[in-house]
Amino acid sequence: MISQVDRASLPSDPQFGFVVLDDAERTVFEELLDFACKQGDWPAYRNYYIRRLDEFYQSRGLSRDQIIKTPLWKIAQQMSSELQVKLGDAEAPDYRDQLSDLIQGGFDSRRAFCEATGISEDMLSHVLAKRKDFGIETLSDALAKIGFTIHIVRFRDTE
């Protein structure tokens, strides 16, 4: 079991590179990062960030519904997910996870997604269940029909 996590391995999601935090939020972020890096138990980190962010944002007058929409909350969730993967408690997400999120967030149903992209419902079902894979050209063409593309990123250190 890993007792500490390398600070550089958290958080890695490129969407957070453009988040603007005020000084107090940056201080809380550093606290969360330090706590995450010292944990060998991701539920302890999860409990900590929920409690810490509730305390921090409630003092600013935010409701729970508002708190869970803040960039810092989303960063803390991402760090929790990455900690799970780093500790071997979860699998790293793959393109299927992103595809599922895209379908759930942008379409009324899988059928609507399939109609928009030209992918068969049967094939989509097999891919999302990890029984089959899309060819890169098939996936690229389907995503282009709905205004998306495939993004290539560098692997993070997995040691």
C-alpha cells in the first residue's frame, strides 16, 4: 500500500489550469493538497475535503448547492478520484467514461446520441460495457458530427 502520494501527481486534469482562486481559496487548496499527499486512505481525504470546504464556504454565506458548484469543490473531487487510482482502489478513467459523461450531459438518451453520430446502439452498448472498442477513425468521425474531437495527452507518472 502507498503511504504517501507524490504532490506532483495531484491534480492533473488540464481543465483546472485556468481556474482563478482568491488567496483564501488558494490557501485551502494547499491544505487539501497537503492532506491528500499524506493519505494512504482516500475515504479519510474525502471526508476531510467535504468538511473543510463546507466550513470554508459556509463562512462565506454559500449554501451546500452553491458549494458543490465551486471550482475548488470540483478540484477536490478530482483529487479524490486521482488518489483512489494512485492507491489502487479504482481504475483510471478511459475514453468510455468521457463518452458516457458526454452522452448523459448532452443527449436525452443513448439513442439520441447514436442518431446524431451515426453509431449503432448495439456497438455503443458493447463499447460502454468494455466488450469492444471503437476504431479511432470511427470515433473521430462520430465525434466530429456533434462538434467534438479526440484529444491526445501525455501519460502521467504511474509509479
